[in-house]
Amino acid sequence: MFDIICTTVNGGIPIFYRKSGTENSVPFTTFSTLNAVITFADVQNVHFKTIRTDKHCFVWHNVANSLVIAGIGDLNECTISSCLKLISCLIKMMVGEENISIKNTDRLKREIKPCIPIIDHLSNILRSGSIEKNLISSIEVQSLKENKVIQSCLCSWSEIICSDLCWIIVDKKVCAATNDWWNLHINDRKLLVTIIISNCYELNTSADFPIFLPHLSNKSLLRLVCCMIVQGVWIAGICGPLPNLDNIEISAAKLFRSIISYFRPNHTKIELASGYIFINTNTSQFIQNYYYLNTSVQSELQHFYETVASRLVKDDETVGEISGVGKNHNFYALHSNGLTMCLAYPIKHNMITIRHYAKQAFQQYLLDINN
């Protein structure tokens, strides 16, 4: 269960309420009472961030001193807090920080309405069993190694649309991006990708959104433009009033039609492994690959990361290794300077063999990143 409630700071007027899951929601009266306590405490210079009950965790987040967003669920505090920060950033991105202080509540509700599909998408991630639930503020990438052909075409397209902030999404994963885009704040990058996935992926072939960049240009209204090259492949950029969307689509089609085959490379299979997850906390990126159609390896490996391997990251270990045994697989995780790799192997392989091959795979990924 995970519910999101947004109210005004002054008066506690509801702006939106999003419910996920089939469980009974926390009554709005309960939230209102807790919100009143929080507001009164704030006046007394006592700041609450979290309230816990037997079943739920309540986390509050202030948006531009005008709105309060509360996340209520059976998730851990860190996960809920990360999601609320993303939603706060999303509202600033879609509405504009200066416009959030609008006194007219009905107008504010209309301004925030385009945010709802993205909020629902983030909420669905948190109640899913995917690894992204534990990496809500990270971006899934197609590969850790730059494809020079795709990168060259992307740089040419960025010149055509006069933008330094361009990126490509393939099968809902970032395939390539300009250096300036990678230098954006992680929340801005995450939301720019999520806006396209939640609003466009299976609904449109192109889109043009007016947006602000909260951590870069929170007063200048920009355009997020995107178009589909082929099924599952989208190119996007942040630009000014020109060029128009039709010309953007035409330029993308001309430039990328000759390199369609490069968008879905065949990854080299890691020897003996059934699947793996690689996480780069330095750049807030992750990649996952599974070599079998059954979902057991995916769910077991994700559970291993969530319950065991994530300790290596949380404890801020410089270097570390840890192993685990599941129902159908053995697991091994390695961590070094912000890089974590979790691998699943068939149960028939012993830990000595697994450790040898896991270390080989990890070293190969380190070489790919450094090169």
C-alpha cells in the first residue's frame, strides 16, 4: 500500500489524493489530524519528518512553502522520502516554483493535473516487485559502455534543434545522452525520462511539454520535445521556442533511420550466470539483465539485493563481498567505490566457482566503465 496526499500549507485544502494498492486506505481524517499536529509543531519550531504506526510510515515533504505532500505506506522511510522529493521536483518542473504559491486553489489543481500520470507511474513503481522500487532515484540504462555511432548522431541532432540537453530512450532505458544532460541534477534527469515513459510511450508518436528545470533554470519556461524513431525508441531534448515539433520529427527520422540496428545490441552473456544487476551510485545509474524467461531468477535476485546486498551500499563500504542462497539460485555481490554488482547462478554451482566467475565479471564491467 502507498498513498499520496497533497494539501495547501495554509488551511490544509486538498489538492490531490492518489491511492495505490487494494488495501484499505488511511482515512483522510487521520491524515488531517496528523497534519494539524505537524503544522502546530512547525509553528513551535519543532519539525516532524516521519510518524510511524504499527502498520504504516507517514512522511511529510514541503513544496516551496506552499504545499505539503504526505506519503503513507508500508514501505521504509528512505524510499517514501525519495519518492516525495521526486514528486516535489515534478510539481516545480511542470507548474513552476513561482506559480505554486497561487492563491486560487481551483487554478492550482488545474495546473497540477498534468503531473498526475507521472505521480501514478512513480507510485506504481513503489508497489511493484521490481528493482527500481529500491532505486527510485536512479536511472536504468541500456549499457554502461557508450555507443559511438549513436552518440555521434545524437550530437548532430542536438545541433539541429539547438540544444545541449538531449537523450535517447530504448525500451524504457536510457541508451545515450549528451554530457550536459548527464550533468543535470539526478531528480531532473529521472523525471525527464519518467514524463516520456508515463505520458507518451504507448499513447503518442511525439509530444511537446512546457517545463521548468528546477535545479538549473527554475524561472525560464522551456520545452521538452520528444518523438518516436521506431517502436520503443524515443529521442528527446530540451529546447526553446524553435524549431517546431514537425521539423524536430523530420530531422530525427532522417538522421537516425540508417542506424536503427544499433539501438538493440546483443549483450555478451556473463559466464555461468542466470542474471545480474549492476548499480553505479556515483552516477545514479543501474543496468539489469536476465537470461531466462521465467521470473524466479529476477524476483530472487531483487530480493537478495533488497535484503542482503544493499547493506554494502548503506554501510558505505569501500570494498566488500557477500553471498546468499535462494530457493533456485546462489547469489554473489561485489562492491567497490560506489559500484555494486549482484549476480545469480544456478544452484548446482558451488560458492568457490561462483566467486571466481563473479569477480571476473565485475572486473570486466570496471574496465568497460573506465574505458
